[in-house]
Amino acid sequence: MGAAAYGAGVRRIGKSGGRWPKRRTLSFGLLGLGSYLATACGFLGVYSPDLRWAFAIRVAVLLLVVPGLIALGRPLALARAAMPWGPARRLCSLMLGRPLHLLGNPLVGPLVCMGLFALMLTPAAGYARTTPAAETLLTLALPILGLALLLPATDTAHARYSPLMVLELLFIFIELMADAIPGIALRLNTAILDRVPAAAGSSPAWLHPSPLHDQHLAGDWLWFICEMADLPVHVLLIARYLRSDAKEARRLDALSDDEMEALAEAHLHGGRQ
């Protein structure tokens, strides 16, 4: 469905005489949807009910990696360019409204991710891993949640004030360290936290580590993927901050001496620009 909507948007732009970059279409189709299909239907999808480490990789990739690759296709920018102004405005208002802005907030988003990964330390992980309905629900819901967390941060049409972006960088740096906590806890714990004593037995013999070793591998992979997935977000926010700072500097340079003096006077007296 997502591929069909994206393709329809690209065709609509072409019919109206516009042009949508092929690299964005390829990023959305090959990297975004391709990674989703590989994760959901490949090795990780087949063996995650049996292997804790495969399940941990699957959850982390669906939540953190796949949405980032889908976002490279700029689906919101495509919606703005392809749809009429009224429907596009309503769609973007829905996608970037208060609920999603709350999820994309640098304070709230990391807490949501940490809360989900902390469930790996509870029997809920064992239930989700061994119950087909729960596993299917996770496969569908995690990429949507990841996009909800990521799209507000990657939307370039809504600029942010530079000092607020500095705070975002600070919070993302804190998240980089905090994301390691669930993975480290899985790695160091000597009890089977998900209460599933042994693999289901459908995987090959060479894929049957002991439950404790399986849990330790899950912690290693969860820690690694969470840390690596945060690095592109750092790069994105730094690039956005540099662009915003340069734009603000050009705006100030364009002001006359009288306008600069009035701006400074308004600032000193508590006025707002």
C-alpha cells in the first residue's frame, strides 16, 4: 500500500510536468521497503520465534533502521508536491500535528524507544516472540511507530529555532548513552528474563545456543544497533543546525543599520522579533 501511494505520487508529479528525483524513489523502494521485506520475511522473520538474538535484531531494525531508510525517500515532501494544496495541507497537518510532534520531541521519543526495549527484560518479550499474532502486530506497528518518531525530525519544511536544535543535540547525546541500558542489562543478566526456557526446535541444530547465551547475544545486538542507529540522527541534526544558523546569519546580514538597532532595542526591552 505504501509503495502504491508513493508510486501514484511520483506519477502525478510527472503528469503535471514536474520531476521527482530518482534517487529518492530508489531509496524508498530498494532501501526502505526492501529492508522491511528482508527483515520481516527473511532469516530474522523465520527464526525470531526460536532465537532471542534474531528477535532483538528484528525489533531494533524495524523500529530504528527501516523508518530511517524509508525517510530517505522524503514521503512528506512527495505528498506536498503531488497532492493539491488543500489535501496536502490537511495530510501534513495530520502527519505533523501535536501527537506526532509529541512523539518526535527529543525528550519523548527516546523515552518511547527505551520503554519498548526495556520490555526485552520482561516476559512480554517471550510472549511477543512466541505468539504469531503478537509477532505480526509488531511487524506492522514498529515501522509505523518509527516513522512517527522520525518524520517530524526530518521534515525540512518546518524550521526550528537554532538554540532549540542545540538542546535537541544534547538530548540525543544523552539518548545515545541511555539506549545502551537495555542491551547491557540483557548481556550481564544471568537469569532467563523472558521466561522461555528453550528454543522451539524448528531451527537447525547449529542455531540452538543455550537460552542464556542466546539472551547475551540478543543484548549484544540490541546494544550495537541502538548505538549505530543514533549516529545518523546526530549527523542529521548537526546538518540542520548548520543550515539554520547560516540562514539566520544571512537574514541578519541583510538588515540595515537602523533595523539592527531597532532589533537590538526590542531585544533589550523584552520585545519579540
